Amino acid sequence: MLSTIPKSWNVKLKPHLFCPGCGHGITFKQLGFAIDGLGIQKEITMGVDIGCSLLAWNFLDVPTIQTHHGRTTPLLVGYKLVKPKRIVISYMGDGAAWGIGLQNIIHAAYRNNPVTVIVINNENFAMTGGQSSYTTLPGTITPTSPVGKSPELGAGFKGPELIRNVAHKDAYIARTTVTNPIHLLSTLKKAILAQKENNNFALVEVLSICPTNWKTGAKASLDMAFEMEKTYPIGEVK
Amino acid sequence: MAEKIFITGNEAAVRGAVDAGAKIMFGYPITPATEILEGWIAQTVTDKSLQYLQTEDEIAAGFGVLGAVLGGAKAFTASAGIGHVLLQDPVAMAENMRLPFVGIMMQRGGPSTGTVNFSQQEVNLAIHGGNGDSFRIVYSASNVEEMYSLVIKAFSAAWKYRFPTFVLGDGYLGKMKATVELKKLLKPVESKPILSESGAPTWLRNCFSSEEELNTLLNNHITDWEKNKNKIVESESFHTNDARYLVIAHGLVASATKETVLKMRHERIRIGLFRPITLNPFDGEALRTVARGAKHIFIVESAYGQLGTIAKAELAGHNIKAKISQISKPAEGFTPEEILKEIKKHNA
Amino acid sequence: MIDTTKIILAGEGGQGIQTIAKVITEVAAEQGLDVSYIPVFGVEQRGTPSVAFIILSHEKIYYPRFDSADYAIILQKRAVASVLAYINKKTKVVFDSSTVSVRDLPDEAIHSFGIPATQIATEKFTPKAFNLIVAGKLSRVLNLDEDQVWQKIEKLLGKKFKTPEIKEKSRQAYLSGRKYIFELKDFSRPTFQPATGKIIIKNAEKTAQILPERCKGCGICIVKCPVGALKFSDTLGVFATPVPEIDLEKCIACGNCFRFCPDGAIAVEKNKKLK
């Protein structure tokens, strides 16, 4: 039987709440396939953060908890300590990961807490209307950078490269992109297996697209995501 | 079976947590609560069923507690002052989602870093520190023994009623050593996983799209709170039967007041003490019963009217004729003699 | 206009509901009325009802919301639920008769007026002109000056009018809404409702499946198809946007559309060979 979605999606709540063309949908497609492919749906506990990520609070047919400000990671660190057999996935955007909740990721990586963190980097605060983020590239016009983001505010925050320097030697850190679903799938699988098989911390940053806030059509959105790779290179960071 | 031992308040709190069935503690060192974290970690060395995580900050500690609780373990944290401020974030989430949460807060002087010693200034914070309607159970311990018994009670209340629960102590109580009798609880309340591990998945969120949706949820919280608050409230009335003078005090200040009351009784002054054991919910009924016969009420606290605001609201509109005096000494303790002096000064 | 007019405007997020509200209220404010406008919003940017409460008055307005509306403007079937509570027997209900059936309206909606805004926009202009047609009709109903309203639209949407042709077409869309006369007719069968069920297309080698109820019309599948086998069709998806159609003769069953679709709305598979 031909199916359009992964088995692990919560099919009753589709269409999901993400915007047309949203990179979260593409990521969840491949995350779903990763879970299906590894046959681990029954072992997964999902945590989603605030921002657009929270729209996935019932996206997958797995137990899910929603928190805020990047605290999904310490919450799942706590959960994993008492439920070591569960596979926990901490899902959030670049605002939660690289801004307000940064130190929580740093320390989870440093301590090698067995948690798989997925960071959707769409270069803006999407749910609040596309404001400038740490990952927004210089020159970009957003509601909080109306004349273009000043280069003095940073050249684009490279989270995985930062974490690499303090992370435990066995941690898995990589960057992938929604423009390459095959790479996205294999990276997500590796990040889940790092936790499942070797009890390691894993972090995947996913370069994503935000047609609603970027005000771009399908082609322009994907082109912009390719452009992002110049600043944020794809591949294993550690 | 009661055991009598000589320990500090912080050690008593650790014993309380162990005896209540706690399995994991998350914490970040802060004076004067650090010994609770140290004491718990020492327990984990000998008892392999116990775990701990020293986190990067109090926010992570609080969210770690929530994670462990979702997994079905009894978990807790301990902190003070500015650490208590940071903990309000996870506590507000617990309040929204009705997750059991236990926090032992050893009050220190504030605002901000303040002092590391003593205060009763974290009452408002414990009760009202979230962006909600303050559905938190707050106990105030007045001696080392209560650092044990109220911690046990806090776990029972948190898991039974599913409201976040605080035990307020202070720097003196944490560091002072006293002989205490440990009355063990026979049957600690049970804890089960909240996130499903098989069958239909649980999807939990604390963010809602419409006002109506959230309001409906909160109305359920209100119903539960109103239904249970009379089962939760606790207070002590000390020499209040014939009291013409009534002191309202909590925590260690209430303990000091007991000595004052006994001294004044010796001088044949008809004075008594009302001591709330739960600051929220508050035993207003018991307070009004003892306040009716009083002609002068003294509210004594090491804060500027935090207990006073609660007590006055409970007394208002009930035809209580007593004069009310507020005696405040923010971030500083009272000796029994000082309380006596203050009462006499206000009654002059 | 009576002394105070209370309007509730509801549609799907992304339909331009708040733009209509801004145009109407800013013009009314310039005319010296006391005006209040508040958007009602959830956390999602798209996919949930977008509602605006508007009050226009000759007297001071103290609170932005109300219990009953003088006008209820309903622009999407899924938005009906959001306005039910504000409709009484005196409320004038204006609805997009190309997407909402008169049967979807509550019994209290005695005075209901249909305008096939989606149909007019799609057939005569572009789907995006939809909110200009509604703004045109609503501004006429409220007796707001034709030129003043157009100037406001130009000011608010000017950046989107990238060529003089788009600008003129937009103006024509606005005017067609303005000139539209409510008719008495059967409004029970909307022509522009999202399609339901599965679209299954087969040939000897391949089978394709498209689910309009999940398709949000983002167009990523069309962009990512390496052989140009996909294009937009006349069928409408969940947000009343066009759904792709597939030319199986061109299709090489590479799986790109399936892998990229954020909504799980499309899949193509090679047929299994019978033994």
C-alpha cells in the first residue's frame, strides 16, 4: 500500500500546524523515517521546545512533552536518568538552542548526557513573526533589523562548532539541511544511534526554510537554504 | 518507631527526602542550602538506588526534576534566594501541568544576592513567584524536626494533590544542629510515570492557542485547589485559649515567639501564638477562631509584611476588633527578648 | 452608519484577514471616528482561524471586544466556529459563498449575504486578490470613501505591487468587490471547497497518490521534480490553494516529491511486478 507519510506520524492530526513549505515538516518527514527505519517508535520519548517547535507537541505517535526556552534538554536529561532505556529526542529551534537555552546544551554535551538534540536553524524567530536571531546572516532585513542586520551583531552563530570545543570526546555533532533529505535522514539516524547504541550525547543542526517569514516562494526558499551552507557548512562537525 | 538523633536542619531535610521515597535530586550549590545537595550526594554513595545531578544552574535543576517526575521518580531540588528566583520558571510549568514538584528553600536575605544567613523574605516568591494564580503548597518549618517532617509531608502533598510544593526553611535552620525525633512515615505516597511508555502516547503541553482553552484548564485547577485546600492547611495555636494578645508568626520566628509567650505568661499576661504551618493555602478559619478573643494582634516576621499581608486579608471582613501591629525586621532574626520588647513597645 | 458598529472578521490564517481589518480601521480613524481593532491570535501563524474584532464609533470606545456583532464577515468554512458566539438575529452575516455554504451558518444568521470572493479572485484576478475584493465590499457596506480606501491599500500593500500591471489588477479586484451587488440565490453549494479524499493516478509502471486535504500548496514538490512532471491544477487543497497534478508519462518515480513534501501529501511508487 502506497503511503505518503512515515508510520510514526500521528496521522489523526494531519494536516499538521506548520505553515505551507515549512522546513519543520520536511525534518519531521525524515525523523519519522529514521524512527520507522530503526524500528524504535515504541522506545522514543520526544520533547519539543517553545517557538514553532511546540506545534509538534502531538506530531509523532510517541509520548511528547513541551517546554520552553531550551529547557527541553535538561528536562530530558532528568527523564533519561530515571528511564535509561528510553530514547529521548530534544527538538527545538535556533532561538532556544543557541540563545536562551545555550548553556543547557553546552553542559549536556560536556557531561555527555545521552540525549539527541535536534536544532532547526531557520535563521529567525519564526513564531513571533520572523525577528532577527543569532543565526540571522548580516544584511538580512527582519522586524528587529529593519535596515538589515548589522555585521557588528555577529556573522552568524555557529552552534555545533562552539559545542564541539567543550563536548565530551564521544559526543556526536553534525549539521545537515532540509534541501538534502537523504543526508538529513542518515544524519538523524546516526544521532539517534549515538544515544541508543553508545549512550552518547548527539546534536544535529538542521538548516531549514521559513517561507512565511522569509516571504519567499518554494524555489527562493530552497535557494536561500543553499546560500546558508556557505556560512554553515554541512557534515559531521565532530 | 521514633529515632532520636542530633543533626542539622539541612541534614534533617535530606533524611526527610530519603524517608519520603525520593530517588533523585537535582541541585546547584548555594548557601545556605548547599549541605542538602552534599548530604544527598553522600547518601547516593551508599544507597545505589539513589541518583543525583549537579546541574549548570537552578533552571536546569528544576527542569531536571520535572523530567524525572515525568518518568515516575520522586525527585526534588533545594535552593535559596536568587536560586529560588530561577526555579520559579520550572515551578510555573509544574503549576500549569499539575506535575508534582518538591523544592526545599532555605531562605537567605534579599532582594538579590542579599546575605547568606537568614530571612523570611521568600514567602511571596514561593507563593506568588510564577506568572499564574499561585496554586502552590507552601510549608514553613519552625525547627530542625520540622525540616524532616514537613519535607516528608511535602512529598505526600505534592504527589497526592499534584500542586508544586515548597518547604521554606532558612539559613539558621539549615545550619543549626538540634536533637530531633524522626517519626518515619509508614507508607510513602506512590509515584507513577506520567509520560506513557506503552499503549497510547501521552502528549503534554503547557501552551494553548485560545484564551478559552487555557481558562477551562485553569478552572479545573481552581476546582481542585478549592476542593483540597482544607485538607492541606495546617496551623498551630499555642496558648491561645484565653489570649487577649495574639502573635502571628511563622518559621523560626514563631519558635522564638513561643519562648516569648511562655515568659509573658509567667508575668500573667494573657498572650498566645498563632503559627501557620502552611502559608499557602492558609488556615484562615483557625486564625479567626483565636483572633476573635484578642484585643491586640502582633504580626512578627523577618520580612516587611509578607506574612502580614496574608494574615490581614484573612482577618478582614470578619468583625475582628483587635488592633493589628506589624513588627518587621527584614533579613534579620528576632531573639525571644526582642520580640517581647517589641510587643511591649507597640502595646504602650 | 449608526453610532457604533461592531464587526467581527474571521478567516484562515494567511488569507489576509488582518490586512482587511487594518485598511478599514485606518480609513475610519482618518475620518475622525473612534476606532478599535484587535487581532485575536493563536500561536500558529497559519492553519488556524484568524479573527479580528473591529469597533467603529462616534463615541469613546473602552473595550476592544464585544458579545454580539453588527457585522460578521466569514471567509472560510473553518472560521465559522470562531464567530458563532457573536452572531444574533440582528447580525448581518457576510460570507464567502465560494468556500462557505449557507448551511454552515448558525440558525441566528437570518440576514446573510454571500459574495463569491474566492471565485472572483481566482477566475478574474489571482487568488491573492481575495482580500482586496472583501475589503472593497466591506468598505462599501461601511460607506468608506472609495479613493481613500484604495490609497490606504496602496500604502499598506504597495511593496507587493511590484509592477504597474499587478497594481492595476489589484485595483480592479478592489473595485470589483466594491461594485459587487449581493444577490438572492442558492448559497448551499460552494464551488471552491477544498477537495477531499485521495487522488490516485496509475499507469502500467507507476502509481501516484495526492491528498488534497493535506496539501498546503507550497509548491516545493514542483520545484524539486527533476523532470517537470508536476504542476499546479485546479483542484484546491486544505487552504484553498491549488494542489499539484502529476504527469506520470514524464515522472521517473525518483521519490523527490515524496521526500520533500513537508505535509505528507504526495507519493509516487513503481508498481510491483506481478510474478
